[in-house]
Amino acid sequence: MMEEDKWECMRIRRGDFERIRSVLEKADADQPMTAREILELLDEHGEEFDSAHRVATVLGRQAQTGAVEVIRDQPYRYRFLDGHN
């Protein structure tokens, strides 16, 4: 992957994460949620995502930075560590 492609990919992911976080803040979601529940909430707020898998991928990558906690249960649940859900 070329260096500029890598940065473009990171910027897109960061944008996806901000869209997810913004919707969860607006919805005042205070409990951990599954990727499918988050996808449904995004859809209700007019934000399009390809799939629950895409939501899980974005949040899983953010978990590596400490912004999101992945609760490894069946199914996985996601909690934002800044107090929103």
C-alpha cells in the first residue's frame, strides 16, 4: 500500500468512528451495544454503513487506541470509554 493510500484509509476510518460516536451521543446510548444494534441506530439517524461487520471493524480498530472497550461476549458488545455508552 502506498503511503498516501495508508493515510487516506486512516482518515476514512477516523471519519467513520466520529460518525458512530456522534450518533451514539445524540441517541444518549449509555449501555454497551452490539454492532447490529449500532448499525440500526445509525440507520435511524440517516447514517449509512455497509454492514454490522463494518461497524465492528471500525470499533475494533479504535479499541486498539483505548477509545472503545470490546466486551468479548456472544455477541460482542462495544462501549465508548469517554462515557458515551
